[in-house]
Amino acid sequence: MQPKVIHITVKEDGSYITDFRNFSGADCLAAGKQMHTLLAQFGVQPEQTAMTPKPELLAAQGLLQELNAAFEPDQEAHVEG
């Protein structure tokens, strides 16, 4: 089994892309929430703008409920799961 990895790419304009590798189903959503909680402890408040789910996340049952529970209605996360 490969280790779970969160890969963050920060672009020159300050925007970023987060790629959750080797997570199964909606586990990447939970990891994203945990990552944002940890960053907040250091005063980092990343803005969430878009989310592009990977095919394996789309295949997970209850995806819509997971997304609604994970993010506030007026925000989307730029998280690839």
C-alpha cells in the first residue's frame, strides 16, 4: 500500500493547487478539512475557490452529502481528491 500524500503546489500569483494522492473515496475531503484546521493554528487562512474531484471520489457513494458536509454553501475548495 502506498502512503497517503498531500502535494501542494504554490503558483507565482500566490494561488495553489492541492492534490491528495492515495486516498480512498471521500477520505481526501476529511484530510482537507484537517489540513485547513492545522494551517489555521499557524494563522494561515487559505481561500477556497474550486474543487475538481478525481474519478475515484466521484465513484464513492454519498459524494454529494460528503461535499455539502465538508464545505460551507458559499465556498468551494480547490482540492483534488
